[in-house]
Amino acid sequence: MVLILSTGTMIRLFKVKEKQKEEAKNANRNGSFKKQSAGELRVHKDISELNLPKSCTISFPNGKDDLMAFEITIKPDEGYYMGGKFLFTFNVGATYPQEAPKVKCKTKVYHPNIDLEGNVCLNILREDWKPVLNINTIVYGLYHIFTEPNHEDPLNHEAAGVLRDNPKVFKSNVRTAMGGGRVGDTYFTK
């Protein structure tokens, strides 16, 4: 079947399309319409389905309209870091879930899997990331490195060596750091 349109009909169709484009532009300018990327849609889904441990909280420093940047606070209730409070920033890119979010620890911590600049060594944030993983998985992974730090895959090699060779000294160093003291050449605030 062939559809034949007159020139007048074609012109009206083009004008309708142009009008729709103009309305979409105006809606964008007025803030009433914002097309979401696949990454934004997925983050929205992940956050709506979060099942955080009772010792973890989420906050949105840029407001609830910006779900691509948020913070997670972890307060371990067991292990070496019990009683501490650790803040992590999450920056989710437009390519999420194809790429893992960028996660940084904003709390200076003596930890084998977190360096003094806040970089986090968690396999699912690197080579083991898969699009089927989600924000909840990352939070549980972060919580896990506080309850069971891993000296076999360290970012802070000094802390990893102490944990491996002398867990009692490691525990003492963690307590000193969390209490606002000096461990080696590094000063930690309370």
C-alpha cells in the first residue's frame, strides 16, 4: 500500500512536527519536562528498591531531583570499626549500569581497603562490576569491608600488613585513628 499525500498535507505535517519540537524545547526551558537517561531511570529504580542495613543511611545533598549524586553513611555495629561513622559519596555516570558508580570515602580512615585519599578497593567497583549489580550491592560491599577488612587486596599496604601480621595492633591502630589520634605519620580527626 502506498500513501500519497498532497503538498498541502505534507506542509501541515511538517508544521505539526515543528510545533511539537518547539513545545518540547519550551517545556525543557520551563523545567516542566526533563528526559531521563537510561542511567537515571536505573538509579531511580535502584534507590526506590534500597534495602539498607539498619546501620546505613542515604542522603541527597543536591536535593531529591539529583539522584545521580548522593551520600551513604555507614555506622558499623560490629567488628574493628564498631562505633565509627563513615561517609561515602556516590557519583553515578550516564552510562550506569554499564559502568560502576564512582565511590569515595570522605572520612579519613585507617583501613587496608581504603587509602588516605578516600579511594575504595572493592572488587565490584572495578573488575567484577556487572550491570546486574546495583546500589544496594555496593552498600553491602562497603559495609562488609568494615566488618571484615581484607588484607589480601589492599590500597593501604601499611594497614594491610599490620592486620595480617598483628591483628591486636591493628585493632589498637583503628581505635586510635577513630578516636582522633596519630597512627604512624598520619593524624586522624575524631
